[in-house]
Amino acid sequence: MQIFDALAKRHHEQVVFCYDEVTGLRAIIAIHDTTLGPALGGCRMWQYADDADALRDALRLSRGMTYKAAVAGLNLGGGKAVIIGDNKTQKNEMLFRAYGRYVQGLDGRYITAEDVGTSVREMEWVRMETDHVTGIARSLGGSGDPSPVTAFGVFQAMKASLKYKTGSESLDNRVVAVQGVGHVGYHLIKHLREEGARIIAADIDRDALKKVTTDFDGIEVVAPDDIYDAKADVFAPCALGAVVNDDTLPRLKVGVICGATNNVLADEDRHSTMLAARDITFAPDYVVNAGGLINVANELEGYNQERALQQAAGIYDITMNIFRTASAEGITTLQAANAIAERRIRALGQIKDRYVGRPPSRLHR
Ligand SMILES: NC(=O)c1ccc[n+]([C@@H]2O[C@H](COP(=O)([O-])OP(=O)(O)OC[C@H]3O[C@@H](n4cnc5c(N)ncnc54)[C@H](O)[C@@H]3O)[C@@H](O)[C@H]2O)c1
């Protein structure tokens, strides 16, 4: 792999390779773009096939964070870290404190958080060595579990999608097929039931299903694979990525796809075009689920869930703007979201070029 070519290809600013002999830490921190602010993104711990695979993942994910923050209107750049290792057996205090010191060395250019394979517990170890960590427990003054705010953002995006598609944002008597009733799925169903939507739910975890069917009425449970055939107004994937693919896409009988799952399309270009051709309105996943990022971003200014929810409510207008842009410019909704993010970065980058003397001291400018 030609590393600088890989950075140049997607305009990455910096990659830091962290190696600590004592703890065995092997980590890669990728900073994609800091035009809008410090690069924020989670730290993933994964047993990668090889170092190139880990680097590719860090580059791909950090770029995704730039777009997510930009389109959500946050003053943050995009970054991501990966720790190479087994997240079941190799997590320990020293490893994460060693990682935290590398983060601190970047002096705020990168802010870390939990991600796949890491949790609040590890971030507390990281926090012993750096100020530049977010996603800390509520008891320590952090933002805690982001899923209520994420679910609220998904709910707002769904209302905007229905408004765009049908002229009415009401969920009363609408049918929503929810795939995955875990953290986000549960809170989403709560909002949907409060507005009178009917739910078709699928999960591979019986306990998770039992919890939603006990707590809410109006829920029909189907087998995991049958969710793609559900006759519904909306398909809300809240489980795994790549669930809209060559096999499932022709089976969908919905007007809208709007859910929390990251990378829901197996092939972004091809499947977003196929969805548009089938007149299925696709609310881009990274826009819909930005509530999670909004939640941790709020922690940087002193966490307040009320404010985080208010900001997540803005996902309604952001989603609507994406649909209108896609329609006006004859592009897919995913292309529209990317274009809006790129325009914001470009415009703010130009403004920031102007000399202002001493810049404001607040982190979020
Ligand atoms: N939690 C957040 O705030 C947040 C923020 C942004 C994006 N997301 C994304 O949203 C999705 C859901 O996140 P979560 O925090 O609710 O995760 P979770 O692990 O709490 O819930 C996921 C649920 O999906 C179920 N599931 C797994 N495979 C399935 C299958 N094949 N069919 C049906 N159900 C299946 C699991 O059993 C689980 O109950 C993930 O893709 C996550 O990356 C979450």
C-alpha cells in the first residue's frame, strides 16, 4: 500500500501510527479534515487481517466523520482511531492509557470516543491521560448513552422523509418496519408508538424483542429475514450495515428507508441509484443517525441533554434540505448529502482564511 497516495486520494490531513512496546499498543489515528474544527471520531478495537486493512478502515471511517459533522452543522472535523487487537481478550487499563497519551500528544487536533469494540469503561482509562475524550459516563459529567438522542434524530428524519414523500409528516397509522430493537430501535419505537404508528419488528435477540413487546403494544414480530418483505411505509434499519443489497433491495415494499444503521447500503453508488429508480426515498444513514455525534459534541461544552435533543430536532430540516437538493440537482439523496457537506466545508474554509487577529478562545467556533 502506498500510504501517501492513500492519504492524497481522499484528502486526509494526517495519520499517526502509535506503537508502545510495554503495553503492546498498535494504534492508528487518522485525521481526515479539520477545516470546521477538531477531528472527532470514535476509537475502534478490532482484530484486523493486517496493518493495511486497519489503515484502510481508519481512513474510510475518519472521512465519514468529516461528512457527518459537516452536514449536521457541527463545528467539528473528521477523525477516527483504530486499535489493532482482540476486543474480547486484550483490553486493559495500560493499553488504553498508552493510547490516551498519544491522543493527548495531538493537543486537541483529534478528540476520541467509544466505538465498536470499546466502551465507556475504556474511555474512562483514556480520560486519565487526556482531556481530548468524549462519550464519558453521565456520572462523570459526560453524555452517557447516546441512543435516546440518536433515536430522536432518526424519528425527526423519518417525519421529514414522510412529509417529502407523501405531503404529511404524521406517523399516525403508518406502518414502520424496524430491524433491530436494541438501544436505538427501542427508543425509536417509543416515539413511533406515541404518535400512533404500527410497528413490524425483527431482531435475532429474543430478550430485546420481549422487552419492546412488553413495554409497548401495537407491535407485530416477524422473523429476521422476513423484515425485507414487510408491507410498510418505512423500513428503519437499526441493526447491521449493508442490509440493503442486491438480494434484499428488490424485496422491499416500502416508500422510505430511514434508520440508524451506519453504511446501510452495501454499495453506496449503485444501491442509492437503484433505490431512486424504484422511487424509494432514501434518507442518508449518516445524516439520519447524527444524533449520536451531536450528543458527544455537546459534551465538549458541558453536557445538557435538552440542548442535545434540540439540536437533534434540526435533523428534520437537514434531511428535507437534502431531498430538495437531490430533486433540484437531479442527483441521489446520498450525493446531495455529500455535496452539502463539501459546500459547507469549502465555504467555511474560505471564511476562516481571513485574518481576524486573535481567534476566539472557545473550542467550537
Ligand atoms: N447507539 C447510537 O447512538 C448510534 C449512533 C449512530 C449509529 N448507530 C448505529 O445504529 C445501529 C444500532 O445501534 P444500537 O446502539 O441500537 O445497537 P444495539 O447493539 O443496541 O442494537 C442492535 C440490535 O440489532 C439486533 N440485530 C443484530 N443482527 C440482526 C439481524 N440480522 N436482524 C435483526 N436484528 C439484528 C441485535 O440483536 C440488537 O438487538 C448500529 O448499526 C449502530 O452503528 C447507533
